[in-house]
Amino acid sequence: MENIMKTEHAPTIQRADYRPLAWTVETVDLHFRLDPEATLVTNRMSCVRKRDAADGPIRLWSEALERVSLSVDGQAPQALREDGGVIEIDAAGDRVVVEVVTRVNPRANTTLSGLYLSNGGFFTQCEAEGFRRITCFPDRPDVMARYTVTLEADREACPVLLSNGNLVDAGLLPGGRHYAKWEDPFRKPSYLFALVAAKLVAFERKVETMSGREVLLQVWVEEGNLDRVEHAMDSLVHSMRWDEETFGLELDLDRFMIVAVADFNMGAMENKGLNIFNTKFILAKPDTATDLDYENVESVVAHEYFHNWTGNRVTCRDWFQLTLKEGLTVFRDQQFSADMLARAAGPEGAASARAVKRIDDVRVLRAAQFPEDGGPMAHPIRPDSYQEINNFYTATVYEKGAEVIRMLHTLLGQEGFRNGMDLYFSYFDGQAVTCDDFVEVMSEANNGFDLDQFMRWYEQAGTPRVKASGEWNAADGSYTLTLAQSTPATPGQHVKLPLVIPVALGLIGADGRDLPLRLEGEAQAGATTRVLKLTEEAQVFRFVGLAAEPVPSLLRGFSAPVILELDEDDARLAFRMAHDADPCNRWDAAQRYAERVALALAADPAATVPEAFVRAFRALLNDAALDPAFRAQALALPGEAYLLERMSPADPAALRGALVRMMRALGATLAADWLEVVERLQVAGEYRYHPGDAGRRALVNLALRYLAAAGVAEGLARAEARFAAATNMTERFGALAALVHSTSPARTAALQAFHDRHRDDALVLDKWFALQAGAWRWDEAAEPALARVRVLLSDPAFSLSNPNKVYALLGTFFRANPGEFHAADGSGHAFWAEQVIALDARNPQVAARMARALENWRRFTPALQASIRPQLERVLATPGLSADVAEIVGKAVG
Ligand code: PHE
Ligand code: ZN
């Protein structure tokens, strides 16, 4: 047994305790007799003793299943021990066939892990440890086997039978049943196994790969959704081309399938040759999906497709290495999306389109990952321990993990990175490896590039701070920049060592233009942006040959996942808002200025929005040379979650009050400018998903938000008209959101009209739920969001069993509406406990995600802490609490 530390709820698994298994599995022959309540699974495994392994038993995991029989080479096993879901069998010799028959109940499986039912069809989800809920198996990613799968089901209920790989046989059976047999030519870990047996139809396309092979692509959906799969298919084809062109990676199967399912815990899953997707990330048509939905479909399709190489062909040795596949694959999908946007924008708009995508990614990192890194769940991108692996599919592993890969890309350069990837596949194809393997190979492919210190990014948790200070010396025309780094202590990790931090920088001259950069000792000035490598606790960089004091622009392109601390007065922020040549930093300057104003207003209810801020804001708004998509980013206030993280103590009500005042002031003072945006930037003609059009729609929608917030009559009239006349979801929903975030009496009727129009569309209703759960209150008389959420909980379209519904209604309320959730009377907190407990009984993964909404409670005001603590304790004291929720709440209370 692994060395486990028992706590009250769940043992803690340590990374250091990894041991190879004594036995592995070569081939798996699975047979499923599918039945909604009693599915019989026969699993014949050829088990092989590993040559290099110490003596030991065959080890199988099992969970929530009924074992009907187990035999070893056809006999009852000689010695079998069972302890907490682990079965150990002593076997003689080097090869045995273990046959296990299990019975499972898909209908009763509300966890959506393992084999479950959704709308009458059978689906599986095995990552991370769902396969053990189907059959007894050495359910670890370092056991890679070849699978043959036979599915047998009722023909009428489940006309389509799918599994990984190639279809090798199919036919009819007596009693209205039929079967299909699938063979996956590639070895894979059990977490990549999948089956689907349901009533679906396929949208198909045949394409040629780079080597000239013809492959069949299929997107499987319910028949009524066939009119909204084309974008997903296009995205798949684009992903294939991009991976061929960018990394020389080709699809390795003759057929690649995507299946959409309405009940799914996560976004999507990269099962070999049979990706299973949450419908939210497949279905899109103009009338039901927004530009953002289109963008998300494209990037999630790409993400899962890219996993075929980074994840499937080369997989993780153990779950601590999760970022090996996730950080790398997120980086790949981010690059893909940036390239796609740049291509669509054309040569003129390409740079801005890329920057807008980068800003999007930075926003997500700051809103989700920074708070995680500053709270009780803080962990390195490669964690050292966990209680429940499902809790570690985090923003840190994914998004910060992608930032770490991006820094490697920056340090090694595009070509060096590509060489590293090539070497990675040449060494490790078909293997289960570690993050060290990856970083070592990157070094080896780049003449032994020293990455030893870089590895600390894998080891240390917490968001590093980089403090910058500059000194101008007029006498010799030099500018001395001092950069100092530090990382705050995180739970269980008090000592932090200096990291390798690439700091991209530029120096801006008084005329707003970038200055050529020349460091002391260099013969001549070079580029206007360069990357400094900060590796010590503090380092000094001296720039020479300058005529006047420059304005530094640091961390351009967000070159490292750190918090930059730099003293800049309002005038300097306004200057960078107007002139910084790096769009990310221009955006960031606007965000910093807005943050400063928001926090000042939150601290002083009598304070007003400074005129200078309004002026800087207006200048950006009216800068017609700027891409509308960029303006929409720069003029949107920073997210509430990010601001709360910057506020000490966090006071959601005060912050909300400040943001409302800002929205009103900016809406009212700039009403004419906003109205002009609405007038001028309308997109004419039929909807197309295109970054240029999407940027205009985004800016118009933002204009309507400000106008509606300020109660500008003409703006409200525009929103109403746009809502009524909209021919696509982006405009319809944008106008509706503006109305809901106003005091306009039209908002109730608009919500009703929206509901009635889309009443039969689950994904659109999710938007309707989320909008109400996330609504701010614009006057004291308005209904609190919690009251509305309670009403919606019993709406016939709502269901606690469907994760999308839970995320839309409860997730939005808990995570995206802090001003309402943290009501002073504590009603939100009590409601949170009630819902987490109810959810946990059905679906611990979903419950744990909701539970995380309060993990940073110690950052709040004492009054809020006093209201939250008893609710955390109430959840923790719930009998039968899952390990998932227990870990989150236990660490929060800790
Ligand atoms: N591996 C999936 C992805 O990143 C996410 C996932 C994890 C899905 C666990 C389901 C369960 O694409
Ligand atoms: Zn992934």
C-alpha cells in the first residue's frame, strides 16, 4: 500500500510515494451488456509481470461496483486481499489472464464519473479515476494497454455504439439487440477509455492528412442539433491543419469522433479517437450562440484534439504530473486561437487580434488562478499532495501551467521550443512520463540550456511579486532599473527561492514612442522590446544613451505569471493608456487605473470618479485607430473577483457600490460617446463568426451596458430596440444583459420574452439562469439576487442533476456575484451550505466546485468571516461528506 496519512475524511496521497506497479496489462478485452440498471461488464486482461519490477501482487482498483466474479487463468484466485477499494492478487509466473465480471447501475450513477445515463443514452467518463467504477483494473495512467471493446445494447434505444479506435465488427442479436466491436490500435491508459451507446446522428467530413491519408471525421449529436455542429467540425479541421503546420503532428487514426452530451461535469474529454464533449462546447448557431460561445467551441475542440499527442501518445506517469499534458495543451490551444484570430483579422489587424486573445487569457489567469494561489488550496503546478485528484483540475495546473510553458517558449524561442517538442515525441511516444522528462528534453534539444532553476516553477506555489523601481540620471543619460522578486509563503511551503522570470520590457519616450534599448556595455541600441532574465532576488539593469527620462513598460505581453509592483502615479498610467506600444500593457494600464479608482471609491462612499480618469478613459474610447475588440477589453472594468483579491480586507458590498458608481459615472458623462459607438459600430448583414465583427459587437454591447447602468434614456431605448430586432444571440443577449443591469421597467418583460423564445433550448436557458443569478442591483427596491435564485431553483427547466444548470445558476451566484452573495445578513452563506450539501449527495465533483466559492473567506471583513465560518463548519460536519468537498472545506477551515 502507498504510504497514506489518514485524516478524518480522506487519506492524503503524496507525490513522493510514487512506486511502479509490479504487474502491468498488455491487452484488455472488454464486453459490455448494456442495460440502464444492470450493465454486465466482462473484462479479460492479460497481465504481465514487469521485468524491472520488484516482486509484488497484481493490484486492481474498484469503486462503487458489484463484483460478480474474478478468475486468474480460469481458476479462483489463490490469494486475494481487499482493502478500501484495492484488490491484491498473488500470482505465480510472469503472465496470467485475469477475468473480472462486474455489474454496474448507470441509472443510479449521478456522479457522472464511470458509466452513466444521459437522456436515455450510455456515456462514460474515466479521467481521472472513473474506470475503476466500471471494472476492476490497475487504474493508473502508467498502465498502458491495448483495448478491444464489444458493446451490446438495445437497438432501438441505442442505435449507435461507439468506442475508441476502429470499428471491426457489428451485427444483430436476438431480442431486438445489436452489437459493435471496436479495436484501438494504440496502447493507452484506462482514463482514455470511452464508450457511447445512444440515439445520435453524425455530421461527417472526410479530409486528407499531411501525408495524404484520408480520414473520417464525425461529430455525433442528437438529431435536433444537427443544424449547429458545422462550426465544431470546421474547428476540428482547422486544429488538424494547425498541428500539422506548427508541430508536424498528424492525426494517427482513420477515424476521429466527437460526441456531444448534455450531462457532463467538465468541458470535454480527450478519450482516444472518441472525444466526449459537454454540448456547451460543440453546439453553435447564430441564433443560440454568442461570439464567445463560438470562440470557446473552437478552442475546446482544438484543446481536446491537441491532447491526442500531448496527453494520449505521450501521457502522464501519475496524476501529480497532470500539468504535463494540461499546461502544455492549454498553451497549444492558446497559440492556435491566437493564430486563427490573427489570420481572420488579416495582416493589418493581426497584432491586435493576438493581443486581444492574450488579454483574454490574462484576465482568466488573474480572476481564477491568482486567488487560488493566494488561498488555502494554493499548490505548485505539479502538486506534492492531494486528497482527491478531481480537486486538482485547477486554474493553477491548467492556466498557470500554460504560462510556465509559455515562458519556456519565450526563453528557448519558437525554433528551440519546436526542437524540444520533436525530441520529446521521439523519446517518449507511447510512454507515461513526468514533468522532469519534459523539461530535461527541452534542455537537451537546446544545447543543454540550463533549466535547473526553471524547475522551481513546477515546485513552488504562490504568485511571485516583481517589484520594479527606476532611477533616472540626467547627467549621464542612464536609466537604472532594479527588479526584485519575492513569493509569499503558501500553506505548507514557507521558503521560496528565486525563480527564472522573463521580463519583457520597453522604454517609452516623452513623445509616446518606444526608445531603442541599449544596456550598459553594449555597442549599440537594439530592439525596442527585449526580454530581461530575472534570476536573482534582485537585479539591476542599466540602460544608457537616453536623451530624457523614459517611462518603463514592464512585463510586456504578460511575459510571466507574476504580480508587477511598480509605483506609477495617475498621470503615468494615463500616459501608458494612451501610448504604450504593447497592447497588453496598454490594457493593463487602464486596468490599473480603474482598479485604483474602484478601490478608492470603495474606501470612501462620498468619493467620486476623478475627472482625469474619465478623460483617459474617453481618449481610449474615441481612439478610432484602435481595434474595437481591444477597446472593449480596455474599457471593461476589472473583474470583481480580481479586485476583491486586491482589496484588504475584501468587502464585496463596498466594492460593488464603487463599481456601480463607476459604471454610472462613465455611462452618464460619456453618454454621447457611447451612443456614437452604438450608432457607428453596428454590424450590418448576416451573422458570421469573425473577430472583426465580434469586436464591434462586443464594443456596442459594452456601450449599452454603460448607458443602461447610467439610465440614459436614449441608451435604454437602443437596448430595447436591439433586443427586439436582434438576429443573433450576441446582440440579443448583449441587449438583454444591458436591460437587466439597469432600473428600466422593460427588463422584466425582456427576460420573459427571451425565456419564451428559447424555452426549449437547454443551453440558451443556461444563459437566462446565469444572467439573473449574476445580476447586480441597481436600486435598493430591486429584488435581491438570492430571492430570484431561489425562485429559479424550482423552475421546471432547472435541475440539480445537470452540471451546466448548476454552474449557470449556483455557480454564477456564488462566484460571479460577490456583491449579492455576500449579503450582510448571511443569507447567501447559509444558502451556499444548503446547496453544497444537497449537491454533494449526488455529484461530489460538482459540489466541490461550488464549495470552492468560499475558500478565500479569511480575506473578508471580520463580519463576513463570522457569518461564513459556521456555514463551513456545518458542511464539514455533514455525515457522509465526500472526500471532494471535505478536502476543500477542510483546507479552508484548516
Ligand atoms: N482532460 C480534460 C481536458 O482538459 C478535462 C477533464 C478532466 C474532463 C476530468 C473530465 C474529467 O480536456
Ligand atoms: Zn486538457
